[in-house]
Amino acid sequence: MKGVIFCCLAELVKEKMGVDKWRTILEKSGMSPSTNFLPTEDIADNVIAQTIQNTCTVLNFSVEQAADAFGDYWVNTYASKIYKVYFNGKNTAKELLLNMDSVHKTVTQSIPNAHPPRFDYKWKNDNTLVITYHSKRGMIDFLLGLIKAVGKHFKETLIVTKIDATQIEVVFP
Ligand code: HEM
């Protein structure tokens, strides 16, 4: 997976929990405590998975808590700064979410062998969208946290429910 995800997690943990916690997480994950990756670098999925698992252990977070914290930081601090272009002209959670399949395809197109998550959208009724998640990484809990964070970004109350390992229902106001 693209190093930018790792960089964002590092910044979040260092800023909110302190640099020592991040160093512990890196060591527990078999890396030097001074490890840094470039945002554009490709990092093996198992390294990311291991780092997320150790983040939960060291911070005593459930996967859901980690996913919510990551989602909020990614959408409302990190990506809204460095990937501002994808937020420009989007005025509602609905508009941003419906563009996410195309954003992930675009952002990773210059990386050889990239496997970005892909999303299918199906409307159940005027306000209820079912998003189907396609990725071998099985990060549906992170998808949930990210969608909730998009609601917060636009100050909208979304009802976000995990249906199963590949589907999430979003009810818009
Ligand atoms: C506009 C801001 C965003 C940008 C630029 C962006 C970009 C990225 C990038 C570069 C990756 C790594 C993909 C790879 O290496 O294959 C990623 C992962 C991911 N993104 Fe986003 N993303 C954004 C917002 C979101 C939002 C709002 C969601 C949820 C609706 C989301 C869902 C995910 C998930 C679940 C992953 C984990 C990888 C996987 O499941 O396979 N992203 N994103």
C-alpha cells in the first residue's frame, strides 16, 4: 500500500500520543524506531497490517477505535491538506463519497502494481446509499471510520452501518 497511509498514521500517533509510543509501535513491528517511509513509496500490505495491529496493542485501542481515529485524522487533517484538490468543489458528504472510487483510481495510477480499494454505489432510496468495498486488504472497519469522518467534515449527521465485510449502508440527512 502507498506509504502515505503509513505517514499519516505516524503523524497521528506522534501528535496525539507522543513520539515514544510511535517508536515502540515500530520496534514491536520489527522496524527500527527511526523508520520513515516516503508517501509515494510502496509498502507491503503485511507491514501496514502489522503496524496497525501493534498500534492497537500499544495504545490499548480496539480496531474500531483505531479506525475512527485514523479516519478522522485522514479526512479532517491530513488528506484535506495534502490532497485538497479532491475536496475542492465538493459541498456535501454525498458528493465527496460518490467521487471516492475515481479518486483512488487516479491517486494510485502512477504506482506500478497498485491495488487501490474500489467502491460500487447502489441507492436503496433517495437518502440511503449502499457502498460495496472491493479490496483484498479487508479494511472495512477503516472504511467505516473514514465515512463517519466525511460526515463530520461536512457537519452532516450520517447514519453509517456495516452490513457485512464488503458492504456499508450510509443514510444521508
Ligand atoms: C480525498 C481524499 C482521499 C485520498 C487522496 C485517498 C487516497 C488513498 C490512498 C493513496 C490509499 C492507498 C491505496 C493503495 O496504496 O492501494 C488509500 C487507502 C484507502 N482509502 Fe483513501 N483516500 C481518500 C479518502 C478516502 C475516503 C473518504 C475513504 C472512504 C470513503 C477512503 C477509503 C480508503 C480505504 C478503506 C483505504 C485502505 C486500502 C484498502 O482498503 O485497500 N479514502 N486512500
